[in-house]
Amino acid sequence: HRAAIAQRDTEIAQLDAEIAQHDAEMDRRDREIAFKQATIDKITHEIAVLKRLKFAARNEHFNAEQKSLLEETIDADLAALQGWAANALKVLGDRAGARAMYETAVTTSQLAGNEKGRSRVIQSAASLLIEDGEVARGSALMEDVIARERELGDARGLGGALYNYGASLTESGEPARAVPTP
């Protein structure tokens, strides 16, 4: 009888330890989510500030060249923030929100004339599509990015695009597509 009680005490202690471990993991995840949400909130605030600046720039008395330069700079910053926000949404599991934010960032990068930034955002959006099982659509976008990086002569951007394409295909279960056929 004492052996059975001792056995139950041991099992209870093990369960208590497992519960404590799960509680600690949940606390860690809660802190991580709070940090990521705070990051998204900060980026959202920065986006709003840049939009207000852009609106204000339209109403100020600048010459055409100054106005154009200011708007391009604001659009480039805005596109970068939108890309970061999309990445944060992706990490938090809001895939639809990430897709929408990537699309917005692509448009903003295009308005700013920032081809490198636009290429990076399209690359991230393509990776998301591939990871979500839309391999054909994501691959088409990624192949366009790779061609654009070659046209721009950006070796670093090309290397990143090739790496991300291969990693996305491998993660999606299609690693054979990551190796070009002769």
C-alpha cells in the first residue's frame, strides 16, 4: 500500500513539473507575442507618421524638384516599413494580413522608384506563397525577381533571391525544383 502511495506521489510530482514547464513556455510565448505586437504597433505608427508627412509635403510650398525628392524619400521609407510589418504579420501567423501588406509595399516601392526595395518585397511575398502551397504562383514571382536582380546587376540581391527561392521550395517539400535542370 505504501509503495502505491509513493508511486502516486512520484507521478503527481512529475505532473506538477510538467505543468510548471508548460506554464513557463506559455509565459515565454506570451512575452514573445507581446513583443512582436509592440513591434507591429510601432511600425504601424511610423507608417501613419510617414503618410502624414507625405500629405503635409503636398500642401507645403516646395519647388517641384524638392517635392519630388521628398515624396520619393517618404515612399521609400514607407515601403521599407510596410515590408517589415508584412514580415512581422507573417511571423505572428497572419498570412492574409502579410500578403496584403506585401502587396501594399510593392506598390509603394514602385511609386518611390525603388527597384531594389520592390524586388526584396516581391521576393518575400513569393516565399510566402510558396510556403503556403501556391508553388507555381510563388515560383513565377521568384523567377521574375531573379531576372530583375540580374538586370540590376545586384550580385548580393541575386544571391539572396536564389537562396530564398531554394529555401522556400525545400521548406514546401519541393526541393527538386530548387535545382535548375540542364
